[in-house]
Amino acid sequence: MGFFLETLIGGLMSGMLYSLIALGFVLIFKASGVFNFAQGAMVLFAALAMARFAEWIPKGLGLESKLVANLLAFVAALAVMVLVAWLIEKLVLGRLVNQEGITLLMATLGITYFLDGFGQTIFGSDIYKIDIGLPKDPLFLFEGTFQGGVLVNKEDLFAAGIAAALVALLSLFFQKTATGRALRAVADDHQAAQSIGIPLSRVWVIVWSVAGFVALVAGIIWGSKLGVQFSLSVLALKGLPVVILGGLTSVPGAIIGGLILGMGEKLSEVFLGPMIGGGIEIWFGYVLALLFLLVRPQGLFGEKIIDRV
């Protein structure tokens, strides 16, 4: 039971990070109807910006404090992601209003490859380190209940806490603020939102900026755990099965879907992997998403749309 709990807790903490990435997909789809394939590239681009600014700023300003350097690097990286959001709206999405869904999807694929290449051009293609001071030593829980206790990585625990706090703040932002209500109005009906004076272009810049902020936090956490490398953009695509499980338009769905995926892949890898040769963690989420598409294509919390003809 102790080993089972250890695996389960590890899966839940990974699931919170998957939920954080999936939020980027959900936010953009809710506000603009665009399925943003570039979210993985945004996570990588943001992590590269954070890693390089954290290296360049102390050298340029002669700073000794790691905390101040990281804060300045975070602000600079966030400014870059807001600029990226503005350019995406002005140069791409603003010119494709009312186009077919496949056109918008191909546009986000083009943004993906551009960000991957441009990131290498300005930040370099090496593996970089992000050190924000997360503790990496292990923590033993329930030592009095289970022999040897339950091993938990403190870094995973802090990362899951940060992800959970950000998810909660975003939920409050959407529900309680005027800007959040405007975003939800645009998500429900673009034309009706415009008719009451909500500017679509400004809303889209805001939502892409928020998605960039989410990508930055996710990139910092994953970069701290694994190093900033170009496999991060592939790892971030784990958000795809999460939004299929939870529903493309549901913020709670992104949370629940991430937890299901995190638990499922860890438990299946540990307990079923030895029986069938391992590697389950790589494909588990996509197979689960495929099954959901066959049985409940709108996801657990997605809206079922019925068109009358």
C-alpha cells in the first residue's frame, strides 16, 4: 500500500503540471475558437527566455542576488510572451477572423515551427538550466504507518502547489473579474460580444497573453526539473489528451483531466509495465484520449452541441 500511495501521489503531482499546460489550450479555445497547437512551442520559448535572461541579466547588471535576478528574468520573459501574443493577434489571428477551423489550425502549426526556429536563433539550442531554488531532497511521509514511509520529491510537491495555486487564480480571474466575464462572453458568442462593445482584438491579445503567462510558469517548472531542452515542446503536448479528457471548453475539465492522466500513466507504467515490456507512460494518455473520442467526444465536462437542420 505504501508503494501504491507513493506512485499515486507522484502521478497526481505530474497531473497538476499537465493541467497547467492544458489550461493554455482551454483558455485560447474558449476565447477564440482556435485550437492552439503552438502551446507546446510557447512553453519551450518561454522557458528558453527565462533561462537565458536569468543568465544575461546578472552579468549585465552585476547582480549577486539570485532571487532578484530570477524576478527580473521572469518579468523580462513575461514581457516577451506578451509581445509574442500581441504579434500573433496583429499579424496572424486578426487577419483570419471568421475563417474555417482548419485554416486557424494550420496557422497555429505555422506559429509552432516559427517559435521553435526563432527560439533557437535568439536563445541558442543548448540545454539550459533554470534554478529558482526549488528543494530537490526527498521527503518521507507516513513513516509511522508504512514501513520506510512514502517517498515524495519536495521539488514535485512545490511544483504541484504552484500549479494548483495558478489554476485557482485563473479560475477566480474568469469568474470574478470584468475582464474574465468579457472573455467568457466572447467564448459564448463573438458577434453578440461585439454588439455590446467588447473589442475582439483586445480580448484575443489578453487571452494569448494569459496563455503565454501559463506557458512561462509551466516552462519554468519543467525547466527546473528537466533542464530547458527542445524535448519540452513535445512534453507539453501531453496537454492534448488532457483537454480531450476534460473538454475543450472547461477549466475544471483541464484540472480533472490532468489528474486522471497523471495518475493513470504512473500507475499503469509501474504495475502493468513489467508485464508487457514497459513504455506505457509514453502512449497511455493518447490511447485513453482515443477511447474518450469514441465514447464521449466532448470530454467529461465539455458542452455537447446539437445542430438542428
